[in-house]
Amino acid sequence: MHEELIMAEPAQFIVYGDGLPDHTEEPTVRGNGLVEARRGAITVFTGAQYDWVSVAVEQTDTTPSAPGQQWTDIVEVSFAVRNGKLRIGTVDLGPKPSSPNFATPGVVDYRIRFAVRGRDEAWAYASSGQGGTEPHVLEYHSLTIWPAPQSAPTVVRLSDATGAAYRPPT
């Protein structure tokens, strides 16, 4: 398990694979309010805005057990990594130097479970204008990565208001 703080700027962080998120390219996964995947990178939407979020990344060889009830939004997506690199980082600075490579040698196709809690609290804090120079962590992300064939995205749970604000109107 790897844990670290990442600056959410602007209200997002990135899972880097083969490159940068190319916003001129049509997303392969979108509309769930938590992640948007494009070839090369996955954007993770946060409630924190120019503030820190806690990110824990776990690698496993098999499908993990179901996540706990503490997570408000949970989405699983497939992601292909052809360059052998899978790291986390910020929008402006790219992959963090402290981020290990989560790719497994010889594996191209992965499944990543994204779970979050505290987005609404982080959004409310950011909207209140109370920000300062010290990290104020209210938002927690859990990413679980395992080798798996490509398959359709799975929404496990969508319940926070921040995610609803990111989703398109129905």
C-alpha cells in the first residue's frame, strides 16, 4: 500500500499511464462524476480545490473484495498501459517523483477501482474561503489496481453531492 498527499489542482488529480490526458480526445469513460478516462491518463475529480487530498494505492493480483460503506462514490474502470508506467500525480506537474510505478512488468490491461470519501466536506471547505497555507485534508481516495481484461466501467456507488455536480443532467 502506498499513501501520499496530492495537490488537487484545479479540483482534480491524474493517474498517468501512456501520457497526458488529451482533452481534444473523446473520453473512453465519462459521466460518472468521479473519473474520466482517456487513452494515456485518467482524471480523478475532487471536491478539494487547490488543496491536498489523501490518496492510497493498493496493488493486487486478483479482484479485490467489496469496498466498505465509508466510501461515498465507487467506480471501476479498465485501463491499458502500453509503456509499462502507471503513476499518480498532479495536473500541472505530472507524475509525482514520490509515486512508485504501479504497473506490473508484462501486463498491459488493468482494472482500477476508485473510491472516495469526504468530497462534499472538501468542496464546502473550498467554497467557504477558509483555505490557508497548511494542508487541510478532508478528502480521501482509495485506488485498487489489478491485472484484468478490458471490460465496461462499473458503477458501484454514487452518493455524494460533489459527484452529482460533475455528472451530466439526466
